[in-house]
Amino acid sequence: MAEDDTQQNPFSRPGFIIGAIVVAALIIAAIFLTVLNLNRGDEAASPPPGPASPAATPTPTPDASEAANGASACGLDGEVLTGTVTTAPSAEWAYVRTVAYPTSSTFGPAASSPEGVPTCFQHSPTGALFAAATALAIPAEPTLVRPWLENGLSSGPYRESLLSDAENTSDSSGIRLQLVGFRVLAYDGETARIDLAVRGSTQGTTITASTVYDLIWEDGDWKINANVANPFDFATIPDTSGYIAWGQ
């Protein structure tokens, strides 16, 4: 590729990926950056400018001991400790910049942080799916990355290093991202593995990617699992065969 092309194409700028490892776990934009960091060399993304949509209004919080025992931190009922999701759930779609994420009075998000970060999801496979899909969108607004991670990372040996990596988040414009499907790979009530299919495009270049989120139920909410060094997995995929279609 010519040097001028490298400078103009966001999918091929090495500077995008230096500090994007954590955000790669959280949004497909940074996942594209991580691809570069993994020496795949030609794909990265993050969304274009625009205001973040307001999150759901906070709801009363149950007793801390109840949350520790599995109850939702914001009082969402409908706890489900086994199972999966086999059909696309109904949702209202909100936006962070141009990245859509699902909302539901049943599955969450049912609260928000003072900074406007959507939080609190149902303790169920569908709640975990909504949490992962929200994680995809939130860091599209760079000012939300740090507060989201402060709340959205679990306790664990890798929490501080993941927070530190987030300080290097880049904001790149002109890249469109779209959630197009999902798979629930594993769910046992305490942990979940959610695979999201996402499509990203910029300047005539489009890729489809699989992003797997490792989640853990902690303090009455689904959080990115900081007990593992790399709480996500990424791969480009040729198409969305095998995924349940879902998105705005």
C-alpha cells in the first residue's frame, strides 16, 4: 500500500492501535484498532461525532446483600440462571454518536451513572446480551470511556491494567459501525460469553467482525470480566451465518 493511502485510511493507521487494547474489548471501533496491534495491519474503526443519547433513569437500589446474592442492583426482576437466547429480543434503540444500542424496561439498562453511562441489566441471558450490546456502543463517545470502565469492569487482577490502557483511547471520525447479529456462547448465571457480529465501514472499506465479550455477574450487574487478561476475543468473519440477526 502506498504511504499516502496509509495516512488517509483509518483502517491502516498504526497510531490508532497503540493504546486501544481495552477499548477493543468494548466497542468494535477499538477492536479494529486491536487488529492493527495484532499485526493484521489494515483494519481499525471508531464512530463519527454526535451526542450520546441519554440513558435510562436510575431506579431504586435493593439492599447490598440482595445484590451480592444475585438480585439486580437497580431492582430488575426476572432472574434466570440457566439457558440461552434463541430469538432476537424486542428493544428500543438508543444511540451513542451513531452507534445504536438496545434498551428495554425488562432487560436494561435501567439506570445511569452521573456521567450518563447506561448501567444495570437483568440477571439473565438476555440481560447479558443487552449488556454486551451496550458495551459495544458506549465508548463511541471518548468522554464516556473512563467512567464506563470504572463501573463496567469487574474486580480482578487485570482491572488496573485495563483501566490504564483505556487512557490511550483515540477518537477517529468517519467510521460507521452497526450491530448485525449475536450468539450466546455460554451462560451459567455467574458468567456469560456473548458473541456480537458487527459491521464497520469507512472510505469504501467494509469489514464484518465477531467480538466475544466475557461477562461476570458482580454487585448486581453484568460487568466485563477483569479476572482474565483479555476479556474479549476478536476475529474478522466472511459473513453472519450462524448468528441471530439483530440490530437497528
